Amino acid sequence: MSQNKNRIAVKSELKFIKSLKLKKNRVKENMFIVEGLKNVLELLNSDFKVLEVYSTDEYTHYFKKISYKVISPAQLTQISTLSNNQSCLALARCKDLSSYEDSLDHWTIVLDGISDPGNLGTIIRALDWFGFNYVICSNSCADFYNPKAISASMGSFARINAFYMDIVPFLKTFEGDIYGLDLEGQPLDKFKNANRAAFVLGSESHGISDAIKVLLKDNLTIKKYGQAESLNVAMATNILLYHLRSF
Amino acid sequence: MSQNKNRIAVKSELKFIKSLKLKKNRVKENMFIVEGLKNVLELLNSDFKVLEVYSTDEYTHYFKKISYKVISPAQLTQISTLSNNQSCLALARCKDLSSYEDSLDHWTIVLDGISDPGNLGTIIRALDWFGFNYVICSNSCADFYNPKAISASMGSFARINAFYMDIVPFLKTFEGDIYGLDLEGQPLDKFKNANRAAFVLGSESHGISDAIKVLLKDNLTIKKYGQAESLNVAMATNILLYHLRSF
């Protein structure tokens, strides 16, 4: 008989899972949720500690080798932050995001107040595509464990480490050049630099903070040819990462 | 006395506006909605015919020179597709999206089944940033007038023309080289071509259709250095446009 026989999600669990949409509850419980098949499978394949998997009947064959609980599609919709999640959801233990030790990566991406969790997740996905290992986030950035960030990362949350800190002292002691990506500056497509460097991306509404601006060696810009007022910060980061990999 | 005195949104109008979330109603009425201050201001600055502007009290000073109706924040939330729209919404007349005549643009971006309206809007924004004038969409693409596409374009919907058509005959008679952007192919960062060309982006889930694949001169790829399974199609398009502008 299967180990999963009769393991069914109960009402109090659903309420608990819903409570984890809020950061204060994620911090208190040290848990986060992962939604949708792709993200849950990546979670199972990572070094995160998985606490529980909830699957609808239709998807349980993906979880034959592990313990899971059955959930109805209606219950899943009720607790999901995604409008179209018909498959599964998992509960996992948060990792400590403050334990950064200099990894001596050649290029370091620093996010200064990226407040939209969707943008954060999209940046995490791009970092993973372009072979980066980690990202430095100011404490004013969206939470790495926000369900929208986790979802938008399309599984890349399982491979990219995000470290949260006060980025001013980090950059003050950074051993390498520091550049900002901004609406004005040296054209990115002409930029080449073999030195170790950090690249700062500023917030969606305010750009790079003044306390950081004074630390920059130079500003780089993605040259505008048309009339759009700005590029989305996740788009800009993608282009930066592509450029850094192309020389 | 202001021409806007006593012009207040009534219940039947709100119901009508809500109905325009559905494509069939937009097609029937030949109208679409534009949400949020940035997008509404861009609309007013465009050649779209504006039928009505609904503004909350706090934002009416943006609309002093035009006719508008006052709407309460609660009513606006009720009819908005955006969760955080506190400002305004406008109703506008759709333009015909099938009247493409070859504009002889040097590069033509062709979308083959981009079904997510957020991705479509983000691509429209990027086209505007990089100075493109139009985009060719397969009939299977998300609707240009979908509120999520309009919102994600951040005003660029007002400047970029999207033409919907059967893209197979379009590409068969296209006078120039045709490339696809795919997970495998010639590295994009080495690609240079001075000829007139079309670039096809495939759908989020199925990639480029088989009927199109046989028309391609070559596939281009954004080289992967890490482990993410894919790049979001809007990200990939951004990188393609950046690259096309950098040589």
C-alpha cells in the first residue's frame, strides 16, 4: 500500500498556507510556498528542505517517490497566488539570506530597491540563464520568498542565491569597479571591462539611490532609439547580462 | 463654470466598461480601455480617438483641458484590471489592425502565437524603446487591446502598430532573410546581417510553428551559460532588439 494513502490536506493547513503570502508570517515560520509543477519539481531537485507537497489527483504521478497530500483543484485555487495553478504547491524551509561570503565571482549584480516581486523573479531567472550564481539585494528589495518572485523565477530560485544586506557598506568595501545602469551614461554596447566589477540596478520608480551614485565609477545606459520612457528593470538586467556574456 | 461640472460615472457605464475585458465585447463595440495615469496620458497624446476619461477626484487636475467624468476610487477598483489603479481609466476607439502595408522597415519582428498579453505588452514597450514602428502578429497572438497588454506596454501601445494576419503567406512573400529565435541555433551575439530581415519569435509553450520553421534561413539563439530551462519570450525579444541596434 502506498505511503500516500489517505493523506489529504485539511482545512487548517490550507489556512496556514494562505498565511504565508505575507512576509511577516514567512519570517515567523521560516517557511515559504512554491506553486505550479515546474517550480515544485525544481524545488524537489534542489537543496531546499521540502516540508510538504500538495498535489491534485491529476498530478500525483509526478510525486510517486515522495510523500505528498492530495488537494482538490478548488482548494488549490483557493490557496494559490496563481490564477491558473491546477497542479500542485509545496511548503519549504527558508534558507538564510544574510550569510553572504565573497564568492569572488567576476561580475556581481546588485539590486537597489527592486520592489516588484515579479521583476525580482524574472531577474533571478535571467541570472540562472546567463550562468551567474548569486545576486546582492538591498534590504528594500522585494522578498526573495514572495510567492510571485518564486513563480516568476520559473524554478531558478532553486539555483540562484540572493543575499540581502545594506548595500552601501558592501559597495564601499567592494574590491572592483562599480557601475550603475541608468537612463543616461556610457552606451552599454560599447562597454568592455576585463576587471572584476559590480553592476547596480536601481528601483523601478526612483532609480539608483544617491548614497550609491557617489560610489559609481561610471553609468552605463541601454541606448534609446524610440520614444518609450523607460525599459522595465528586468528587461534592462537581461540585456546587461547578455552583454556581459558577449565579450 | 467648468465643462466637467457634475459629470459623474453612472452604474450602467461601469458595467459596460467591465464588459470590455472580453475580446468579443471589444470587437463588437470597437472600443478598448486604457488604465492608469501613464497610459491614459499617452493615449491623450496619440492619434487614437478617445471616447471618455474617468478620473478620481485626486487626479482630475491632469485633465483640465478635456472633458472627463469623476469616478470614486472604489468604483475604479471595481472596474479596473489593475489591482492598484487609483487614478484614471479611459475608453477609446480601436484602430484597424489588419491594414498592414509593407513599410519597408529594415527589420521586421514577427510574433508567432505569443499568447500572454503581458508578454505582448512588454514586447511593444521594447519595440518602442529600440525605435521600431510596428510588429507583425499571428492571429493566435494575444489581442493587442487586451487590458493587460495595454497596461504592460506602459504607453507604447500609442506608438507601435501591431498588424494581425496569417503569418505563413506573409513570410512566404517577404522580401528579405527570415530568422527564428530559438533554443538552438547560431549564437545571436555573433550574428551580423546588413540585409533586410524578419525575425520570428515563437510561442511561450510551443516555440515556432512547423509551417514557419521551413521558411527560416537560420535559427539564432541566446547562448545559455547556466541551467534555466528557457528565457521568457519578452526577455528574448528585448535582447534581440538590443543586439540588432548594436551593429
